[in-house]
Amino acid sequence: MLSVNVSGFTPSSLILMGIPGLEDFHIWFAAPLTIMYTVTVLGNCVLLLTINTVTSLHKPMYLFISQLALSDLVLSSSFVPKMLGLFWFNAGEIRFGDCLTQMLFVACTLSVESSIFSAMAFDRYVAVCNPLRYTSILTNELITKIASACLVRAILLVGPLPLLILRLKFCSRFIPHSFCEIMAVAKLSCADIFIISVYSWTVIFILWSMDVFCIALSYLLILRTILVLPYKDRFKAFSTCTSHVCAMSAFYLPIFFSSVLNKLHHSIPLFVQVILANAYLLLPPFINPLIFGVTLKAVQQGGIQLLQKKIAMFPLSPAKK
């Protein structure tokens, strides 16, 4: 037994345990999770369809929102269906390759979303501080380059993590989590995971520090511009940032609290850590369509316009006498 534990093994599959300590209550999590995922998919699909179909929404601000909606769809669809299988049917087994793929998609998409929020902050800075040059600065070509840079950065920084885990030898197949979280999988290894731990925290620090710095700088410049405006114009100017601030808060705050609690993991029950980890993945894709649909009148009007066009395509036939 000692030689097995030292050498370890490469598993063909792993077992997701869900929420450790609350396995008997998985069915109670399944129903709200199903509702959240349904709303997430429908809301983001409607948002994407509205922005891409309504010509008046083909503007930089809404193009960034459509990129965020697409990222939300990829993020939620990369792990929620498997989690639903676990909670509804206790189907926790996942192939090792699928686990690594899920890990890569979740981590890359989180990185991309953080980059998009940074780009959206720059968009609001140009709109408020340099409105006359808004369309000349934020051209479609620049927006495409920004989107490509977000994706490339995520792959270059996050991509090595699944490769590092692929080289590990494991002493257990049971992941005390409801999805393939990087460190939860790495801790199943028989070997020292110091390098993976340092690299993952380095990546997190680089990604979050760069994006948060860009966001903070953009809003400092926005506030400086707003404060010199007449009082009646200040609220109007800042109101254009409301949806971005709300969506950004829904993204960063759960991650911040989860990261803080991970540092205090010895005093925080494992099931609380897992629930918080689920929350920072589930809430933003669920809330974002609601935020943009409620706070942006142009999106509301675009959605109504799209709905009217769809209804006009299928007119009701006159009643027979």
C-alpha cells in the first residue's frame, strides 16, 4: 500500500462529491440551480439576439455587452450541466480529460470576463471624458482586437494549469467539490503541489491586478470629469455607467469574498467554501442579463422592437365566419 500511495496513479475518471457534508440535500439545490441555468441561457441568448439583430445597438458599449453575454453562456454551460447531473441523479463521475477541459474553460472564461469588464470601463471613460471622439476611438476593428487580446491572454496565462495537473499522480479519485476546481483537483495528488499553487495564485494576482487597476483608473478619470460638470449634469453623466458598475460588482465581490475565505480555510467549513465557489460562477451569468435589461432603456426598446418584428412575421389569421 505504501508504494501505491507514493507512486500514485493516473485516473481514467474522477468522482465529484458535490457539496461535502450536504450530500443528502443535493436534490434541494437541484431545482433552484435548474431555474438559474434556464434563466441564464434564455436571458443571455435574448441579449445576444437583441444586440446582434437591432441595428441601433451596434455600438461599442453594446458590443462589449454581447461579448460578456457570450462569455456567460460559455462559462455556465461548461460546468452547470454536469453539476445538474450530480445534484439530480448523483452522477458524479467525470472522465479525467473532461475534467481538465472543464477546468480550462471555467478558468479561461473567468479571465476573459474580467478583461471585458476592464474594456467596458475604458469604453465608459471615452464616452464620458471624450464623447466627441467616441466612435472614432472605439472602432469595430479596435473592439475585435480587444476581444482577441482578452482570449489570447487567458489561454497563455491559464492554459498551463491543466497541463501541470495532467502530469500529476493521484492518490484519490474523489473531488470534494461540485465542479473541477483547479486546487481541489490538484490536492488529490500524492506529490507536492507547491508549484501549481504558486503559479495559480500568481496568475490570479496578475489577472485581477491588471484589470482592477485599469477599471479603477478609468473610474477615477470619469469621476474627475464628472465633478467639474454642472450639478444637474453629473447624475446624467454617471448614470451611463450604472449597468457596468452593477455587473462588475456582481462579478468581483463574490470572487473577493471566496478568495478571502480560502485564506481562512482552516476555520471555514468546507461546504461553505464550496457553496461560495459555486456562487461566484453562477451568479454573474444569471444576474447580468437582468441588470442590462433593467438599467439600459436602449436594450429594452431593442427587445420590444425585435419582439414586434417576430410577431409581425406570424400574423394571426382572421376568424372564420
